[in-house]
Amino acid sequence: MDGPGSSERLLNRTLERYGVWLRSTVVALCSALGVVSADRADMPLATALLAPALLACGVRLYTLRRPLPSAALGMVSLLWLADGSVVVLTGLSQPVLGGDVAEMMVEAIIGICIITFQHEWATRPWAGAALGVLGAAACELGDILSGHSPDAMPLLRLAVLGALSRAAYLIVRARARAADRSAALSAAARREAEVAAARRAAEREYLATLHDTASATLLMVSQGDGRDWSWLPARARQDLEALSAVPAFGTGSVDLAALLACVPAGEGPARVRLTTTIDSPLVIPSGPALAIFNGVREAVSNVSRHAGVREAELRAWRADDDVVVELTDAGRGFDPESVPPRRRGIKGSIIGRMQAVGGSAAITSLPGNGTRVQWRWHAPAQQLPAGTLQPPRARARTALVQLIRKQLLHGAQLAALLISLFSQFTLSLHRLVSYQDVYRPAWAQTAAFGCLAAVAGIGAFYLLRGKQIPPPVRWCSLGAVLAVSVIGAFTLPPDRLAGAADWSFGLVGWYALFLLADLRLRWFAAFLGVHVGITVIVVLLAGAPTTAEAIGLGIRAISDCGFQLSVGFLLTRLLHGTAPAAGIAAEQEEELRTRERIQEDMQRDHKDRYRALTATTVPLLVGLGHGVLSPHDEEVRLRCGVEAARMRRLFAESDAVSDALLNEVRACIEVAEHQGVTVSLAVRGRPAEVPVSVRRELVDPVAVTLGRTRSTARVTVVWTPGAVRVSVVSEDGATRQTAEADKQATDVQVTVVRTTRGASVWVEASWRQPALARVA
Amino acid sequence: MSDSGPVSVVVIDDHPAILAGIEAWYAASPRPITVVAAGDSVREAWTEPGSTADVVVLDLQLGQGGPAFGSLRRLVDAGRQVVVYSMRDDDKTALNCLDLGAATFLTKSEGRQHLVEATLAAADDRPYMPPALAGALGTNARPDRPQLSVREENVLIEWFQSESKELVAQRLGLSVRTVNSYLDRVRIKYANVGRPARTKASLVARAVQDGLVDVDDL
């Protein structure tokens, strides 16, 4: 497959949107807070710095709606500069605003920027990394310009944030790619099946067309002598047209009533008077309409050929959701059960065609009681709203969406677990060790740390094996995390809560996130509410906090838990917005690919089939169509007979029989017997499997020789271990051997030997194959 | 019996039209062939005057029962020369009849061309190979079959395919006489294997005497 799959593509897009929106929100809120809390004198300069930063965010938001002409490098670098300017301007505003609030604000903005840059620039990691470095430098610059001494800790923290953000992205992307891969695999399998089905349907349609057109015409010419042939040239030209028409893969609709109005009633003495009662209009898709039309045409010619009457009634109407077409005659009728399997008029042209397009056709007839042929097409599309899929398709899509969702969820949980573990064992561990003397008692905080580590271990145990965390484990773990939150709140002096010594305050949310990732967002939001609420209650119990304390606590709560909540929101979007969208996109791409393949294959098949005819049937039809060849000429009639027999053999190829070779031989013999030739057939030995290409070469001499026989012939099939020999002896075939040579054997495996003695000719085709697989 | 003396035949077939046809063919034979008895039951062959006939022409399918292999076996065991004359045109039946010791196996579609010759050959203990039988022998894959040369197999199959020794001879570049001798040799090889029967022994003996086969070949 070219380029990233639909899940990965949509993941990138969702993350980019999320990143830009989150960053813009944080920049807007924090900078407003910073400007408000600044001295009146610094306000203009601060505004001059922060307003362009906001503007840059706005530009970025605008490009989300209207993507730039994508890969233009100039545009991309402009965007990069806009993003870079946000962090630089924010960094520069720190000395202007001054104070702790400014420092906290700048750190919060730049921290979020560094995190979101990794998602906005997910497909250009170097650009994201460079923005990260720029942000860290701006932050440090602001510190230095504010008169602080250079400190490595904030830098390290920013580096960790950027790296974690990128790592989380990579984890989720890996899962998205896995989803795309398995979706592509199953789609490919489905595509092959659909293409194969379409090709089979086209093949059936082709054979049915051949049967109704060229085969019927040639058979008539070969049999007839001294009758009126005035209709023949036009008919031969029509046949040629029908054979050269590329099979339609059309989806349009046509009025069946209009089509049925032009069913040909036959020519000359074979003319059938049709009484028609047709409800108009009967608009149905072109596939079934053509199948019905072609089937009716064949059925009408059957009336003239077999029923012994020259009148028939054609009716068409709509019955509920069905379109029904019925052709009845009062002719001599027949027993449908007794029709030999090789006769294709009914099986191929009428029933097979209809089945291929999802309709049905039925024939009711009794000897002496006339015949009724009924076509029925059920119109499902009109019942369902546009765009509704057929059930199997819809099922496939649901499965695909579930697969993508499962993979994204798994990736998100892994990422949250990674963030949890990493934060716990770097920043939090550092704080826990540094502030041991502050905790009352210290062992409770240490136990809480161990408890979180255990939760992480249990989660990793399931997630790393690709499994979901079982509900009981989930709720126990969540209880443990909540207990850590309580311990953290009650074993710290209230004035230190959410401060530097509170290692657990920002961490607990991440644990809750990976435990609750698959549930609705409100569960996670409720947990965060309880978590923050506990801290607030403890603070309030200790007496009313000062304004500065309250602001500090508020900023902490929003920057930690607010960020976590936004990640939770992102996850919801991914699972319930991105995954279905990716499923639909994948399906649409797949449908397009399938259509292309079908179109391609059908055209190639058609060319191949037509090429096979150009050596044999096409010149005959062209000659008959333009009057160059005359049906009064015996040689022409013989050639037509040979081609008709060849076609019968071709039709027999698709019969499901155990001895395919014998079946095809019999098809040729039937044509000859129809011409009045007496043919004896004898078979010796045990039949075996013979490839279709070899069968063609083996049976062709039989078709050719019988086509040139008028008296008697003997056909034999002899199976010896390792070889099969098909032979035909014609008592008078040698007298008509002049104009047309045997079809050149293209397959060197088949040896053809011909012996002539007087009027009789003996042709034998044999095929040697050491490992001839026996048919039971 | 001399090779030109008259031959007596008992015909067992349950179809009167076939009986009539057979009698007409025999009547046209230059060497006299007399149908001494005819009927739809094997009893005709065991009772006077059928019991003295030189050759028994037996339809395998009598009445509603299966093929009359048991009747064939009893006749052969009694030393009778039996020409099996059957509607059945398959290898298995042909091979079974030959193995039981029938002089030859003919399908009804071959009757006109081959019944007279086959009857005379049976009367004289000479081999006779009609095409249907040749086809069965040429494709025989049973483990107990005699070893045939490639040429012999080819002659068998082509005789079956073309029903014309002239065509076979022309295709293989042989004389009709040579084609015949290949067919005879195969028939003797078959007589020499499988279930022993007096008819088979006399066939081989006659072939050696006529110089059709060498004793060392067998």
C-alpha cells in the first residue's frame, strides 16, 4: 500500500488538531492571566509581546481548517516560524511581567507547547524537536533576563516532557499501523474474492451472449440449405457487435419497460407474434435489466425453435418491491427435468444470467401444456436510505472499526503507562527523596509510592501481553490509586499540598487515565474531580488559604489535571471519532481499488476472449455480415458447423462434471447428431484430470472433423496410465477437407496425427502426462 | 475339425429380432454355419440339439438379472467355445469374460462386421480380436495382466479407435497381416494367464501349431 494507512493518517490529523487547540487555549488563558497580574506600566510591552504570540496561534488554527497547499516547503517553514515565535515571545515576556506568577505562566505555556509541538509536527519529528529546543532556550533566556541564575532542572523537565510526548505518539502510531496492516490484509483477501466473483459473472455473461448470438447464428447457417437468408447479414453484424462490446460494470438505472418494448421477435419464418402487457415505467439498475432483456430475447427465440407455435405473451409488472416479467406460450411444452445438462439456453441465458445479478428466473412447463418463464428481481436499494451498506459490508466495516479502536486504545494505555512510570521514577522519586523530612509520617508516603509502582506493574503485566485489564483488577487498582491520593493529601502539611513536595498530586491522574481509558470520559473526569476535591478539602480544613496560595493551587490543579483531562478528551476523540472515520476511509479506498481491479481484469479478460475468437468466429461473422461469405455455399456452412461445435465445447467447459473431457466430447457430438450425423462413442480406461488448455487441444479435432462429416463417425476416448488419446474416424470427412486446415495446435504437449484413406479420415489427438491424477 | 467344414451354433439371446439378424448373417457366410438351436435361456446350450453345437453365442444380459457370468463359467468348464455377444460396452465386462475363458467378446454394435468371423475362429480354436475387446485389453491396468510390448498396445488401441486394420496398418507402416499377427499374439498372451480353462489351452496349442507364437515367448 502507498503512504500511511487510514488509521495512521487520521491519527496524525486528530493529534495535530488537538495539539494546536490545546496550545492555543493555554497560551490565551495563561497570557491573559499574566497580563492581568502584571504591573500597569508593563502592560503595553507585555501585550506587544503576547498579542503576536496569540496571533501566531490563530494563524495555526486557521490552517487547520484550510490546509495549506500541502508539501510547499515555504509554507511549512512559515508555519514553523509562527510556532517558534510563540515560545520565543512567551520567553521574552517573562522579564517584562516579572514575578513568580510570570515564571509559572511561562513555564506552563512553554511546557504545553513542547508537548504539543511533538504532535503537531508528528510527521516531521526534526521540526518538532527543533521547536522543543527553541522553547527550552526561550524559557532559559526568560529566566536569565529576569535575573535568575541558570538552572538545569527546568531544562531537564522540558526535555523529559518533549521526549515523553514523542514516545507516546510513537507508541500509539505503532498500534495504528498494526491496525492498518491487518485491515489491509483482510481487505486484500476480500478484494480477491470480489474480483474473482466479478470475473466469473462476466465470464458467465460472455458465454450466455455467445450462446444467444454467434453460436445460434452459426448453428442455423450450418443446418440450413435453400432457405431465405435475407436476415442473416444484419444478424451477423449484430452478433459481432455484441461480442466486441466490453462487459459493462455499470451502476446506472434504465427503464426495463422501454427495453422490453424492443425485444426482437425473430426473423422470417422464425418470427414470433408477441402480445405485450407492460407496466411503464419499470426503472431498475441496468445489470438486472439487461439480464432480463437478454433472457427474454433467448426465451422468445426458444418459442420459435422448440414450442411449435408462433405466438407468445409478454407481461411485466411491479409486485410490491419486485419487478416481475413473464413470457408464456401455449406451445408443446417440455419437461424441465429432462433437459440435458449441456443445453445452455435455459441454464445459462435465462437462469444463470439472472442469478449472476442477484435475481431469479423460473421455468414452468409440462409436455403439451405450454411454457411459462418468469423473471423476478427484488429491489433492495429502494428500501434503504442512500449510502446504506449491504449487511456483509456493514459487518466488515464494524469489525474494522473495532479493530482500529482496539489498537488505538491499547496504544493509548501503553503510552499513559509509560508516562506514569517515567514520571514516577524520575521527578516524583526525586521529590519523595528530597522532602522526606516534610512528610508526616514519611513511611506512609513511601508506602503510597510502592503502591503506585505495584499498580503500574500489574497494568504492565496485562497491557504488554496485549490484553485488557480485567474489571476486578481495574477497580482494585483504581481504589489503590485513590488511596494514594488520600494519603498524599493527609500526610503533608496543607500549605505544601500541590507544591514541590507533593510528588503524587500530578502523578495520580496518569494512573487513573490508563486504568479508565476504555470507559467514557466522565469516569475519568469524576476521578480527577474527587482527587482535586480531596486536596481542596484538606486545604480548607486547615483554614482559609491566602490568595497567592489559592492561585498557586489553582494553577497546579489546572496545569496537571486539566492537561490530563484534555488527554482523556483526546482519547475519546480517537476512539469514537477517529476510529470510525478511519474505518470508513479505509473502506472507501478499498472499494475504489476493488472497482479499479475489476475494471482492469474484466477488460483484460475480454481482450483475451475476443482474441481467441478473432482466429475463428470473427472472420466468419464478418464475411456473413458483409455478404462476402454466402450461406448457400456448402464450404461456408461446414465452417459454421465447425465453429458452432467449438463453441458448444467451450460452453461445456464450465459444466460441473467428473469427466470434463468426455463431457466436452459429447457436446461436439451433439452438434453433429443435430446435423444428422450418426456418431458412435466408445470410452476405454479410467478417466483422469486433464487441464482445460489441454482439453481444448484434445477435443478440437473432434469438433473440426465432425463438422465436416455428413454420414457416420466413430469417436473414442482411451485412457492409458500416463496418456489420454482422443480419436475420431469420419467415413466421409476426407472429401470436405479442402479450405480450412485444422486449428493450429498451439500446445506442443498435444500430438495430433491424421490418417486419410479414401473418403475416410482418422484424426487422433493424444496427450502424455506421467503423473495423470485419477478421477475417482 | 477342419478349417472349412460346416459349423454348428447355438444362439442364446432373449431378443427375437437379434436372433433373426444373427441367422441372416450366418446364412450369408461362404462357409456353412448352422444355427442348431436358439432361445432365451442357457438351457438351450445344455440340451439336445444345442448341447452338441460347436460354438455357443451367449448374450450376457438375459432377463432381469445381472450379467450371466455364472452361465459363462459353467459352459467354459464344460469345454464349450463361447462367443460373448453383449450390449455392454465396457472394459470390465470384456476382461471378465476373457478371464473366464470366453473365446471372444463382441459388442452388439460390432455384430455385423465381426460375428461370423468370431464364430468361425472360435470353432477352429483360432484367436479373434474385435475392436471393443482390443480397447479393453489395450487399457487394461489390472496387476495380473500379461506383459505387452509398446507396439502391441498401440496396435490394440488404434484398432479399437479406427475399427479398420487398413487404417492401422497405414498409420503404423505395417501390412494388415502384421497387424493381425500382433492382435493374435496379444490374444494368446491373455489365454496364457489367469484362470486356466481347456478352451484357453487349446487356443495356445493351436497358435503354437500355426506358428503364431513361439513356445519360448510364453
